[in-house]
Amino acid sequence: MTATATLSSKFQISIPKAVREKQHWEAGQEFVFIPKGKGVLVMPVPELDELAGIAKGAHKDGYRDRKDRY
């Protein structure tokens, strides 16, 4: 799927319908913009209930906390 959009004079971009439908994005959803080289990765911010259980089985050994930073 190839889709393009144009940056408006107010620095806004409309996400093409085909992309919104394929990704199941909804109006009012919050997104994060992550710089990647010459581009930007756009991802929806997950809801807290979507994050539940993602670290199941993770080892706490070797965990760095803010206390051990300079």
C-alpha cells in the first residue's frame, strides 16, 4: 500500500483513509513521533490495559535505576 499526504500551512497532515482503516486508528487517538534518521516513526500511544503483562517473566537482575546514574 502506497499512500501520500501533504503537510499543510498549519503543519498538519491528514492520514489517508486506507492507512487509518488498515491500522484501525480512530479519531482522538494519541500518537507518538519518534525521529529515525531522515524520517519519523508514528505510533499510537498504547492504553494502560494493553501494557498489562508484557514484562511477565522478565528478570530484575541487573536493572538500572535513576539512582545509579551520574
